[in-house]
Amino acid sequence: MLRNSVRWHSNATASDKMKVVMSPDGLKKLGATEIRIYEFVRANPGKSEIEIAVGVFGVGTPQQRVNPTMRLLSSRQLVIRDKTNGAFRYRAADENWTPPPATARSPNSQDIEGLTEDQIKGVLRTWLEASGYQTRIAMGKERGIDIDARREKERWIIEVKGPGSLQPMRVNYFISMLGELLQRMDDPEAKYSIALPDLAQYRGLWQRLPTLAKERTTISAIFVSTKGEVSIA
């Protein structure tokens, strides 16, 4: 039997607690913040906790902000949690949604509008080695420099990101990869670049990065199209 008591997550404010509304079945009370998250999940089935956090609260929000609410909604059977390809994804309990099959992607598969992170790494491996570089690449969840390419005395360090599933996530990816690359700047002789799917949003983010920042850091951007075409900005 479902209880009628109200449980508030750690981020709930006094205002949230005053704005109590009834859930669809009229049995369980939820605060305004929980309703906001629940409505996002209903409208966007199949999202992970980090995608929900970014979608509801904006870029840079950690998934921990929605963890308590997702547990609450799950315990009250308002949402269903499916584990797909190693990640938990959520959907409203009264919505029909079929998660993607938990199978490995084919080499030619694409994520949303652009190549996946590993596909970009594969394209750049071929492109770099064709120019005489020897490459060391961290694929999948392997730790370390994404691409460490060397040719005689030259060294090129490249940080790679995929397309993301939401526009706010792309902004988050862009900012985080710049930070990660800056932390790797310990070789004064190396070149440093970020590599991204060739999408209009990513090109716009790069164009809006101040010229002074690009000149001071010497960071360049590499864009890889779905056809495997490589361009440097």
C-alpha cells in the first residue's frame, strides 16, 4: 500500500514545501520541485539522471541534485527505472517507452546528429597516422589523455567529446573539455586541441570563445563530420 506521507529531498526549500500538489492518482503529495522533475521525465522518457539534472536545472548541475527525487518518484511508483547499456534511465510509469537494446554500437552508428566520441577518435587516428603521427588513444572509459599523437619531436594532445543528447549538455561538454585540456598543459612544446562532432552548436560555442583566450592557451578546435571529414579552426 502506498503511503500518503510527504518526503522532501535535501534541496527542497520552504517554498517547495508550501507548494504541495497532488500527483496524478490523487494519493501521493509532491512538492513543486518534484513535480517539475516528474513532468520533465514524462515529456522526455529514457533520460539518465545527469540528463534530467541538466534538462531541469541547467548546465553544470550535478546529478546528485535529482538523486533523492528520482528515488522518491521510484519508490512511489510514479517512474520506472530501466538499466540500459550500463546506465539507469527513467520513464513515467504510465507512459509506454521501449529502451534501446543493450547491444554494442556498430562502427557506423551515430549518436543523435554527430559521431560518438569513440568514432571521432577512430577517424582522428586514421587522419593523424596518415600524416606520419604515432597515436596513443584512450578508447571507451579508459583513463588518460584521449589522443596523444607524436611525430618525431612534435606532440599533439587532443581532448575529445561526443554530441550529447541535449543542447545544454553540449555547452557543459564544451566547458568541461576546455578545463580538462588546460589541466593537461604540462608540455610547453606540445600542440593542444579539442575535437568535436561538426555541429552548428559546437562551432558557435567555439566562435564565441574570446580570441584572446584562444591565443593565450594556443588551443585549436578540430571538427569531425559524419562523413569523416576533418577541419581545424
